[in-house]
Amino acid sequence: MNLYELFQQPGLGVMATAAPDGSVNTAVYARPHLIDETTLVWGMTDGRTVRNIARNPHASFLFKAGTPGFSGVRLALELIRTEEEGEMLAHIKENAETLVGPGTGNAVTHAAWFRVVEVRPLI
């Protein structure tokens, strides 16, 4: 599955993470920034998701394309690093301002880099 082509489409993304005690969190997330087919980056706020990945580097991302049917992907992810400054974070903040609306970029405080461990179809 070509992730670049898939993430060019509108759709709905959900990131799932777990705390060290096993409690699970899910959150709606935008499409990632693709560095290459195995490296993806998301902008994150200071919420449960970023707290969970700081202590448990494994996450899952489900993306349902905004087309009829069940086109999409399920990704198993492993955290590479988070950044609290730099070019990628600035780019993500700028895109949030443009795509979501004024002031939204200020909420994004982390750029979280992930390695794609597994790619599975949506269904």
C-alpha cells in the first residue's frame, strides 16, 4: 500500500497509545507528515498521547479514507524521537494554522517521529 497516495486523500485518523499500566488512550489525529515509507511525523499537544509515548514507545494509527467503503490502513508504530523545536515542528505548526485555523498551531508543542513497524489493511 502506498502511504503517500493514501494520505493525500481526506479522511479520519485515530492514534492509539497505552500507558505503562496498560490503560489505553485513543485520539483523533491528522494525517502524518511522510518523511519516507517507513518514517512518519505527527504534531502533538501536551496531552495523554505524548505522555504515553514518552513512557511506552509503541502506538497504533488507523486511517479511514474519506471515500465510500473501507479504504484505509492500520499502522503499528514505534517512537523514534520527539522534538520540542526545529524545522519539522515549525512546519507542522504552520500547516495547522493554514489547514485548521488561526491559533491552532500554538497548541502543537511536539513533533513525534515514528518508525512504521507493520502496515495492515483497514479490513
